[in-house]
Amino acid sequence: MSIDKSLRIRRGAVVNRSVYTRAERLLKLMEQERWQEGDPPFGLPKVRVPKVTLKKKKKAKGPQKGEEEESK
């Protein structure tokens, strides 16, 4: 039986995760100096996960003014 296309893992596709693991949260809290070595690792404060967005490039509609002069 084959796997459905929606369930396949795309090569190179990176999905933004909405939460950190406990180890990642501890590293972020240590960077922000909100957690010290020896504090309990339970009941940690929330850590915001930055969302990465890519800006779309604008398409050039036609030749620019400088390009028109050079081609003549």
C-alpha cells in the first residue's frame, strides 16, 4: 500500500515549530538571565518562538530609465 501525498515528508521543507523543547527553553532563559544553574527545570516561564517570514521579491515591469538610454 502506498503512502498518501499529503503524508509524505517533503525534502528540504522546514516547518516552523510553535514550541521549544525543555533543553532549548533552558538555553533561551539562560541567555536572557531568567534562569540560573540549580533552579528547578519544572514550571519554566514561557519563551516566545520567533516566526521567520520571507519577503517576496518585486518583479521589474519593464526596462528602467537607465537601461533604455544604454540600449540606444
